[in-house]
Amino acid sequence: MSSFSYDFIVIGGGSGGYAAARSACDFGMKVAVVDGSEKLGGLCILRGCMPSKALIESANRARAIRHSETFGLSVSGLSVDTKAIIERKRELIDDFASYRTEQLQSGRFDLYRGHACFVDDHTLEVKLLDGGSEKLSFRSACIATGSVVKEIPIRGLSETGYWISDDILEAETLPESVIVLGGGAIALEMACYLEGLGKEVTVIQRSDQLLSGSDRDVADALKGAIEGRSNLDIFVGTTITEVKRNASGQKEVFFQHDGESKSVAAAEILQALGRKPNTHHLNLEGIGIPVASSGHVVCDHYQQTVLPHIFAAGDVCGPHEVVHIAIEQGEKAAENAAIHLEMKEGAKRKIDYRLKLLGIFTDPQVAMVGLTESEAKEQGLDFRAASYPFDDHGKSMIMGELHGFVKLLADSTTGKLLGGAVVGPEAVELIHEIVVAMNFGATASEFLEIPHYHPTLSEIWTYPAEDLIL
């Protein structure tokens, strides 16, 4: 009989952590989960994916109503009830969170509500939320503590004050004007939410393009689609120098852009310049687990840290901070822990990022799978790329959705699909057709054997595929 309290302890009860705990139970391990958040559910359910999409849905419908005349419809008297939008969001999130809470409290594993810190590489001290502490020993563990908002050292920003995404997700009253700092997924989704509800929005991005890391054509297509709206301005390639309140009481951001000094003032600032791994309380250095310069826990493709019995999953380790990958990482961590402890036979399983997905719920949406052109070039691959625009596609023209395009990448020798991207209507849904094709190793030619109904958005993929046939 082991002298350890548990075979497997998971620190963090979000998507990655729950997936690890559930999987470990399936392998017959004695499992505990430690979660110190005020409310159970994890970032995605409580303050990320789900609440933001609930708000965005309302904004999208408001935007559609404003443009109804294009379709021969006349709508007058449109009003926005932000309090009702937030109340609907809360009802949805309470439902989602209650289900996750039931899962965490199902009795399959022990749940400790508190903050964990490594005493040594086989012991945790848990400071319980209701007072007191517990010491728990383990044979293996998984770090899945997620991420927190990154604080950016901009002169005057803290003194002036700002919102983060948590604030906007709970705001029953919205300011009439907002400056959004950042050009990533969270920044742009919230910018489109605010713009959709009729607020004046200015996006200030430090990088020379939106969506750093994406291909330039993808970023430029999104920028071109949204920056022409009457109440949304975008500045990229900036250096923010100072933030302060002006004489009228508004918050003003001073920055350099195209060699000129500029400033923008608004009622509020949304700081959406990124997140960082939540590791400060864990004492990782004390037990010899290295952390990268980015703050991520260093682990390999088996989700193992340098200590082979301690694993990591989700935002805390990266490299792709999205829910479906966190879940897969958690599952792999649990399985490899079981193998390491000889509670399961077989070789350790690597995680495969070949089908890495990204979806951004702006309007228009953006989605990508597999390699970008930039990544393919960096890897020295011999590939071909082809694209096709929505403004020349029947169904999207009928819908009045003319912005954006689809793009496919294929190996120049074999024709095998390597990646896909889409900026346009229902992009996050459309990308899954390419995910399925790539999952089964389809070539462009084989992809074209799949029938596509007409007229649909999905059939637009056949046009770039035709250009990639060897």
C-alpha cells in the first residue's frame, strides 16, 4: 500500500485540469483536485470563451438589425439594454458552471478548495479558502492553474485606471467610448462587441499587424473589414508612451504612429494586452521545475516537466492557449502519468499540434488550422497556397457577407493539405471541414471528391482546392 495520499493530484479545476482528473480516474488512479478560485468552473466558462460569446451574439444581432435595409427590411426604434444582455449571459454561465461544479464534486475524486504550493516534489500544502491548511502527498501531479491578466508597464496606466476583460463581461452599463489596448483575440472580440452595440471604439496595437502570429493577409483582411465602420478606428505599429486623464476627465492615450505623436481620448480604457501563466504561488523554482521567460511551465510533448512525475496542461504551459488543446494536454498528462507509475501498459503518448486550431469571434470571424504560410516557410517546406474571396461566392453574396477569403496550403509534392485559414462569415464553423480533411490526411484532390451542396458557404473551399491539384 502506497504511503502517498494520492496517485495523482491536479492543481486547477478548469478545462485542462478537469480533463486530467477525469482521465486519471479512468486509469484507476486515486485522484484529488485542488482549486483556489472563488467560483468553480475555470476561465473558459466563467470569464472567457462562453461569457464573451454570449455578449458577442447580442452585438452581432444588433449590427444585423442596423444593416437590415440592405435586405429590403426597415427597422426603427432599435434600443440596447445592456443590463438584459448581461443578465442573459449570467443565466447561461450559471448553467454551464453548475454542470462543471457537479462534475468536480461528483465524488470520483477528492476536491480541495484552496491554493496549492509545492513543499517538495511529492508534497503540496493547500491553504484552504475557509481557513486552515492541508498537506497532501502524491506520486504524480499535473499543474493546470491557467493564466491571469498580464500587467503592462505603461506610464500612467495604473494611475489612470482601466478595465480588463473581466470588467467588460460584467458591465451592466457601458461607456460611450472605449480605447482598446491590444490587437489579439480578446481585444478584437471585445472591440467588436462594443462597436456592435454602437459605442465609439479605438484599437491601439503595438505590433505592425492585428493578430500577431497570423499570416499578414489574414490580419489585413480582418482589419480592412472592421476599420471602415463609422465608430471603430484601428492603429497598428504603435508605441504607447503615456496614459493620463485630460482636462475634461476622459482617459487619454499618447502614442507614436507612423513617425508622428498622436493621442486618443475616451471614457474608458480596456487593457487587453495579453495574459500570463498563473504560477506565482506554486514554488516551482523551489522544487526545480523551470519556467520559461514567457512564464510558461517548461514541459515536453508528453506534458512532462523536468521532474518526470509532474506534468502540466493548459494555459500554464502553452504553447497554444485554447480550450480543446488544454483538454487534450490534460488527457495526455493523465495517461502518461499512469504509464510512468506503471498503472497502465504501453509507451508514453505525445501530443500532436498538427491540427492546432484558432477561432476568433470578431465580425467577420477568423479561423485557422494547421500551418500558416509563415510557419511553412520557417520549416523550409515546399508548399503551394491558394485562396478565394467571399465577394465572388454565391452564398456569401446572397448573405451580404462580402469581406474576407478562404485559403488552403498543400504540400507541393504530395498534394496533402497542410493548413487552412478563413476570414469571413461563420469562419469558426467553416474551418472544421478542413480540420476533418486534414485529420484523415486528405490531399487537395481527395478533398474535391467530397460533395458540397449548392448554394452553401462550405463550397467555397472547393475553389482554392482546385488550384492546388497536382
